[in-house]
Amino acid sequence: MNDIFLQLIKLRPKGYCCAQLIVILALKARGKTNDDLVRSLGGLCFGNWSGEFCGALSGGACVISLYSGKGGEEEALDERHMTMMGELAGWFREVAAREYGGTRCDEILERCPGHGKCGQIVAETYNKCMEILVNHGFDPANGKG
């Protein structure tokens, strides 16, 4: 069991959903917290509360954007953003289809009785986000790229 999975085991009983968990881990890697951001990600829980796209993918996309997205008026979208988003989405489609029968939250939950296996896809997605960021020159610890 790796460190990320152990962190998830500790956080999950606190009531966070998949999208929130992935962003909490990314913030922690940067030595930060942001309750407002985590709270807002609650809108992505359980496939936007409709069973649609898995919160692990939505949260992962938010993590990529945390590093490469446009924030303030003086910022610009990083030129690597769309490539990284495409890599994450392509990887997720492949893994989720193979391991969980689809990318929809409700499809994945069917294969995760009691949400047991969901921790695995959350950990894998977080690790993939970090891999993508590093491969594109970002330092996940300080947000610089």
C-alpha cells in the first residue's frame, strides 16, 4: 500500500468525495489548504450528483488546472494545459473502461460495492496527475512549471 492510498484511507471517513480527495492531496503536496476550494468541489461529487463522469476524473482535471489554468486577470492559460488534460482524459477512459466498465460514476460504483475499490481509482488518478505534471515540467511541490 502506498502513501497516497494510506492518506485516502484516513481522509475518506471524514466525508470527502473523490473530487475533493484528489484536490486535498494536491494541496497537501504544495503545503496548502483551501477550504473554499474543497467545498466548491463538492459540486463534482458522485458525477455532479447525477452519476455522470467520475469525481476522480473531474478532481484530476481540477488538479491539472490548479497548476496550469488561468487564475487572475494577469495570468494566462499555460500552453501545456490542453495537452495535459487530454492525456489525463485518455488515460482515464482507458483504465476506467478496462477496470470498471466505464467512466460514469454510477458504472464505477457498480463495481465498487461500499465504495471499496473507488479508493484505488482515486489513488491511481492522483498519481497519474502528478506523473503528467512532472512529465510536462511542473514541480507538484511548489506549483511551478
